[in-house]
Amino acid sequence: MVDGAVAKCGVRSEAMKSLDISMHYNYELWLTHYLFHLDQIETMTNLGDVTQISNMELSELVPEGEAYTAAQ
């Protein structure tokens, strides 16, 4: 039983090989999303009280917010 499990280590099946592109894409997508939010949280933490910031300064710090407010 152990020999069978050891024989499978390091050997990738065709099913796993076919998932390679999808798994790499999903990893990159998740990482980009995670890092964007991490950067956004760090920015908001360093800002302090956002009610004391002018709209122009806030639009420079959070440029994606401008596209959101323009759509409304």
C-alpha cells in the first residue's frame, strides 16, 4: 500500500496536467485581487480620518473611486 502511494508522488496525471493553465490563471487572478486590496487597506490606514481629506486629494489616493462616482 505504501509503495503504491510513493509511486504516485511526483507523477502528474493527465487530469492534473489539463488543469495547469486554469490553476495558474486562478492563482494570478487571486494574487492580483489580494494585493490590490492589501494596498488599498494600507492606503486607507495611513490616511487617517478620510473626512478631513479634500476630494481632489482623495481622488489622487484612490483613483478607482472617481470612476465609481462618475457612473452615478
